[in-house]
Amino acid sequence: MSDTSYDIHAIRNVALIAHGGGGKSTLAETLLFNGRAIAQRGVVEKGSGVMSNEAEEVAHGLTILPHVGHFNWRERQVNLIDTPGFIDFLELTRGALYSVGGAVLLFSGLSGVKPENERLWQMTEEAMVPVIGFINKMDQPRAQFIRVLGQIEQTLGVTALPVTIPIGAGEDFRGIIDLIPMTAWSARDGVFTQIPFPEEMRGDADYYRRQLVEKVVEADDLLLDDYLEREILPSEEQLHRGLKEAVLTRRLLLIFCGSAKANIGVRALANGIVSYLPSPVDKAAIKPLVGTDPTRMERQVVRHPDVNDPFSALVVRTAIDPFAGKHSIIRVFSGQLQSEQEVYNGTQRLKEKGGRLFRMQGREMIPVSVLRAGEFGAIAKLVQTKTGDTLCAIDAPIHYQRVQYLEPLMNFAVDVDEKSEEKASSGLARLTDEDPTLRFHRTDETHEMILSGMGQTHLSVALERLKRKYGVTATLKTPKVAYQETITRSVRVQGKLKKQSGGHGQYGDCWLEIEPSARGSGFLFEDHIVGGVVPKQFVPSVEKGIREAMESGVMGGYPVVDVKVRLVDGSYHSVDSSDHAFKVAGSMAFKKGMAEADPVLLEPIMRLEVIVLDDRLGDIISDLNSRRGRIVGVIPRSGGQQSVQAEVPMAELLDYGQVLNGITSGRGLYTMRLETHQIVPSHTARKVLESRG
């Protein structure tokens, strides 16, 4: 669009959302093709789709990262985001939803409403995103429109009204009826054309159209009076206006139907996108562009979806390529951004020199000189900027609240060749910049590289990308549990080093009183020397020796915690005593005392919250009990859900993500955090120590 013709009211920013295999990417291809944005439709399964540009997406047949494309329809500019639908990558869709105005939620005419559909519907509620629905794959055997329509209402708890209904189903599916103008359409030789109205469907069409009319007039007193008292039906324009209001307020879920693959019903859906989903101006009326001033965090700042407002944008995704470099994919909320313009990162509070600008058509990057309010684009060379950051004008700083992703559900250790550790660490760090639901860190306790993600597939794909992009081959293994050691009784012990081998010898002698302290208190050292039996300059050396000895306990070599040590006595030699000698003496004394003080193993205890539907509550509690868990409470939640609060040893939760998915058919969620450490039961401790060898 040129500057003179630019109209933000003509923009629709739309996320395509569905369960894995729901047909989003095929629908995106078809919408782009119908809008003449691409010359021919690619075949997603063969990797020729314009929106699938990651090798792993082609290999697995999954959308792994959000992809952006655009097309024009009825003088409207539609920006699409094809989002991940497979459950391991669903959290990335949460982030994408905060950048769009509306969404199309796909359902399969064959498999109906799946758990991922429920999760996605909840995400759109949280992000305040208006939604229309599309029942896809109506040409598949056993596809049933009425059955899926009922499932949508029952499962999502929303009034679902068809705007189009199918003519036939499965092998007999041959077109749709558009209920607003009451016209019938079908695909012939690849061309979508109007066909004679099938009179055998007149009754069904009249029934569903009457539902649309009644839902529109019941929200408008004038239309209701005309309808009830004078039997005057609303015009098509009034119907469109009333249905848009119902979508924007989420009062109704309008349902379209068809087959993305056969290109039946997709044009009607495109009409629905531009008619019922919001422009950036409409969306700002639903959810205002409110942030905070990062230079004065207590001050609220408001922006408007207008090119004349100060520039502000959200980084939707980060794409890093070893050869092409780094690109930050942004949604511009207000103002406009020029190529090579310096910007302010309101999240990290720093300036960045921007690079070239691009519009995206899937894998294709199209250079542009400016990005305006309401548009998606990419900016090159932002070194510090990450996914979720706010970019803004330097003289008008703002920070929009970051998307709150669920915590990763699975943790694995990354095993690589020793020579590749540094390269692997660097590559994994870059992958986490691209994917905010992927976490990577090294543990202080076990010195392992830990990769955390939303599931086994998520982590496996991350390693595939690590190999392709950074040349590092790695495998996943179960991480070590960060066990600790402590003592259970007090002792008094001596540590003495006495060596003489010609010239200066080594002499250090100290007496320690060692006792257990409160859980979580760590290590406390006290100097109780009187009379100078251990000179002051050697006391820090004794403490240093103790601390070094605590790094590897006497049971299994685990770190020692929660002990109090007093240096109470000792002796020295005027010539042979040294810092080294007293450090060794302190270490010897502590190891001896540790062995005599009835040492025990401590394990990390996690505070776990599991969100499940009522009908799976008993199964969850039974499973947690079998994992040595202690149920702290069960709290009812809305939507027929329960929140189970429990304390469970970390060692029992290493596979919990997979198990929970199995028990709940993918409907369960959980979060956990470290709560405390507790003594490992003796029979379990024996197994742990035996496995350590």
C-alpha cells in the first residue's frame, strides 16, 4: 500500500489456530492462492508450502514456529500467522495471539473437538481475541458437520452458529450453502462457482438462517421490534453488522465449513475474516494499547493504532540463521518504522541500531522502506532484542507486558562430545532466543547442560535444529537429580597434618565441633579459638578447607549442606605451619566428622500444581501417591477443573509430562518449583547410592 492509500481500518491480522493435523498450513496456502498472493498452492506434506520454511517442519509434518504471510481480499489486507498446533509447540501460539486482532479456530470434520482446541479457545479468551470457526476436512470419509457442531458447543461452552453449511459430507461433499444471501456454491474444475440451490436442503438452511437472524435481533431492540411486531427481517447489511458485534464481544462463535485441500468454502471463510474479525482499530477498542514507561515504571502509557502516534511494536518471533543472520519479526502497534532507524528496546532499556526492513510471505523476505501501524514485518541486526520485547521510539518509550508462557514440562540433560560442549552451549542459547518456551542452563550441582521444553518432541526437534544450524550432534538423557548430603547428630573431631621431609615441614592441627542446622540454612562457620592456639591468619584457611570438603560428601560425593561448624581448638608450629597445612587439616577434620555424624541423603522436593478435569482427579491423586507425593490440597476451578497441590520428590517427576498427557489425553497442565529438601528414605537412598556406583 502507498502512503496515500494506507487505511489501517482495512487491515485484518489473523492467526490460524488448530490442533496438529487440523489443516492450518493447507488453509493458509489456499487463502494466499485465492488472494493471488502466490501463483500456485504448495503441498504441505511435500514441503513445498510457502509457509513451512524449517527443515524439521517438513520432516515431521508439523508447524514448529509461527510463520507470517499476507494477501488482499475485497480491498482488505489480511496478514496471516500460521501457528503451531501440535501440543508440544502450542505455547508458541499463545505468544502469537497477543500480536493479532482475531483468529480462525479450525476443527476437523472427522475427529471433532480435540484437547488442543480447548487449550486454544482458552488462550484466545486470555488474549481477548475474537474468533470465528472453520470445520475443515468435510470431504473426508466419516466427516459429520452436525456432530462436530454439537461438540463445539458442549466442549467450549459457547453458542456456535453456522454461517455456511455443507452440501453433502465425506465422498458426497460437493459444496456449501452461504446462509446470509442463501446461495449455494461448489468447486468445478478447480473453480469455485455458484450452483442452483439444492431444494432438498431448503429446510436445514432455513432453520440455521433463522437462528442467525434471531441471535442478531435479540441484541438490538429496534430490530427485535421489527422482527416480532412487524415480521420485518433484518437486511444483509444489518445481519453482517450484528454478527460482527457478536464476534467482537465473543457472544457467538460463527462457524464456516469446507475443505481447505479441495478449496471449497475457503472463499466464504475469507469473506468472514474481513467481515467479522477486527481491524487494529476495532481490537484497540476491545483491548487498549496500554503499557508502562520503562524510565518511570509507575507511569501508564497509552498508544493508538495510528501512523501519527509514536512508534511501538512487539517482537513476535526471532529468526536466527548462521548465514542470513538475525531477524526480529515484529507487529507494529502504533506509528511507523523506517529502514535503518534507531529504536529503543523498552523491555531491556537499551538503544539498538535497526537494519533493513522486510515484509514476509512465508519463507520469502520482501524488502520495504517502512513498516506502519497494523503491519507485520521483520527488522535485521537487532543484537540484544529477544522474542517478546517491546520496540519503540527513542523519545517516546513504552513497554508492553510480556506474554506469560507456561513453564517447560520436561527436563533432559544434553549429552555431547567434550570437544563440542562450548559450541553446543552457544547453539542452544541461540535456539532459546528463537523459542521462548525452550530453556537451557548449566547446573551448579551436577555440572550438566539441561534443556527444558514442553515435551519429548519439542526437545528432540531442538536437537535436530542444533545439528542442522550449528553442526553439533547431541543426545538427550535423563538428568541427574541434585541430591545433597547432611548430618543428623553433633560430633567433635580433630584434623591434624604433620609432615617432615627435610627443610620446612607441614603442620596444621584443628579441632572442630560439627552439628546439624535447620533445613535450608546452608553453612555457618564460627571461630571460637581463645589464647591463639590457632593463629588468626590461619582461621580462614581452616574454613576454606571445610568448604572444599563440603563440595563432595562421604556418602555419594554429593554437596554437603545445612551444617554448623565451630573451630574450638588446635595447635601450630612456628616454622612448619602454613595456610595450606591448616586448609588440609580443616578438610581432614570435616570429612572425619561427617562420617561420624550419621550422614543422610537429601533430595529436592517440588511444589507441584496439576490442573485437571473433574473426571481425572482420582487418577491424578492415585498417581501422585504412587510417586511418594503428599497431597497438600485440591482447589475447585472454573470450567469443571480442579487444581491439585502436592509436594513430590523431584526424582519421581522426571517423566511426569509424558505420564500426565497419557492420563488426561493431553488436557492436563502442571507447573512445579523447588520447595525444599528432605531426607531420602533409607531404602530409596540405598538404590540411589548403588546406582551411583
